[in-house]
Amino acid sequence: MTPSRDITRLIEIMARLRTPVTGCPWDLEQTFSTIAPYTIEEAYEVAEAIARGDLDDLREELGDLLLQVVYHARIAEEQQEFGFGDVVEAITAKMIRRHPHVFPDKDGNIIQPTKGTWDRIKAEEKAERAARRPNETANPSLLADVKAGQPALVRAMELQRRAATVGFDWNDPRAVLQKIREEADEIEAALDTGDATELMEETGDLLFALVNLARHAKVDPEMALRATNAKFERRFAYIEQALATDGRAPADASLDEMDELWNEAKAKEK
């Protein structure tokens, strides 16, 4: 089987990999649940390629992410639930529905967007989902459809945004900063008691408060942390390189030496 630019070739390859007896034993064992972690990992690798500005790598990572969509669709097709075409139809319908100012309706009319347009569309989509899930409660929580599978930082941001729509929010970012200080004090108290469960809970509270501050400051916490990770890697690499000139490794240096080199790296970046 040869490579192709046509999506049908990728679908055919996945079908062949999942064919009993003649397919790949590993691929045949996979389920939605076992593949899900790879799906999340591939999405992160797409974001990482973008952050590096590596478009060659981005092309490959987007292919890996597309494979995940094809994989899930194939498993669903085997269960006679839906296929790849249904996935495409669902997202195209959603994009058309969500952009009435771009795509005309059945009567050929273009609807100019207003503040209420998006809310109306979202409400219609929510009602459609509710109709497909008749067993769910008739009075769901405001937070019920915040996706549980999101990264924790992203989900914390969305939970806070939803609560804010009904006024459950801080009015001043400085009030959030004060909450962060309180949470830090509670972590210190947990450290004094040595209670691991309490320490985990208080650490979570601090992270949640930090996300809240990021939201008020209009900062994406995920991207901010990615930038800090990159900065840490860059500065630690400076320490490694500086020590290597003396024929040493970080394990051979004292903390004071490494801290001094860290400050050098920090100063060079300014």
C-alpha cells in the first residue's frame, strides 16, 4: 500500500491494521480508553511544535493527531456507532451553524452577528445534546458540560469562567492575589503537620487560585507555564554548559555554584 494525500488511504490503512487475524496485534487490542492518552499526548506535541516555530515538525504532529481521529472513528465504526464520514459531517454542520454571518441559511440569508447570536447557537446545541442524553438530570449544574477530559489548568479556567457568568467571582485581581497568599500560608501549615492528604489538597487550592489570577490578568495559564518550562530548560542548559567547560556535570557542583550560574543565565537574558 502506497502513501497518498487522500484521506481515504489513511482510513484504509487503519481498517487494515484493525482487521482480525491479518491486522496488527497491538492495534487490534486498543479501545477508546487505551487510545485516549495518546490523543492527548499528540495534541500537546502539536502545541509544542507551534511553540518552537518548527513547521516541518508541525506537519508531522498534525498527521499524528489526525491519525488519532481516524483511530477513534474506526473503533466506533466497528461497534456500528459512527464512522469517519459522520465525524466530518458533524463538525462541518457545527462550523456552518456557528457562523451564520459567513454561511447563508436555507433561504440564502446572511445573519449579521450580535452579542446574543452566539449565546442562542450555544443554547440550541446544548438542547440538542440534552435530547440525545434523556437519562441525564433535567436541571443540570451550570458546570455540568465543562469537559472532564481537559487538562486540569484549562478545566480550572473554564470552571471559573462559568461560575463568573452568574456573579460568583472576584471583583479585583488583587483580591485573588490575597487569596493566593492565604493558600500559601495553608500549605506552610500543612508542611508543619506533615499531613500528605492535606498538603495535596492545599497545593491544589493554590494552583486553582493561581489560575484564577491568570484569568483576571487575561493570561493563558497553560501557555504561561509552557513558556516558563522553556525558560527553565534554557537556563539549566546554561548551567550544564558552563560546568562542562571545567569538565564537570551538575552532580559535581554545589547548589551555591549552580545558583550563581543560574543568576548569570538570567542576567544574560535581560
